[in-house]
Amino acid sequence: MLRALAEDGWDLGHLGRDHALKRAAGRRYRSFVLDWNDCSVVERLPGKVSGEWLFRGTRVPVKALFENLEDGARVDDFLEWFPGVTREQVETVLRHAERSLAVA
């Protein structure tokens, strides 16, 4: 996952030293849980996609981003495959995940 982010131009200099991110990068998304309540670009609605956390205004689960990145996709690939999701949403979700894992 970290390699794919670096290829997309993310500054990952400090992430190499972040032990929580190192541990999470090697695992599937389902193996760690983040609190998405404070992330403004996602929503969870009962009855919509089984209550999964979704990119706001879409039916695209947040976990789809992490699963695709872990499988080697780039952010640009994800945005092409899921046209309803914006780059701003992806970047906000990634920053939220980074902050959440840094305090874990």
C-alpha cells in the first residue's frame, strides 16, 4: 500500500518511521478498524450497502480504496474505476487513516 501511495506522489518520508502504519500496510483492511465518524467525506447509512462506510454521495465502500491499494492499484486507477469518488475524498480518507493509525 505504501509503495502505491509513493508512486502517486504522496510524501511518505515520515511514514517509514511510523510503526502503526508499517504494521497496517502489510495487513488486509478488514484486520484493523478505524473510527470514520470524524471523517467528513464518508458516510454510513442504515440500509445503504449493508451499512458499510461509503464515500459520501456514492455507493463506493471506503474499504474498496484500501483493498485496491493493497492489491497494487494506484490512486489514479481507483479514481478511474470509481468515477463518483473524487481525489479530494481519497486524499482526505488517506490522511484520516494516517492520523488514526499514528495514535493507535
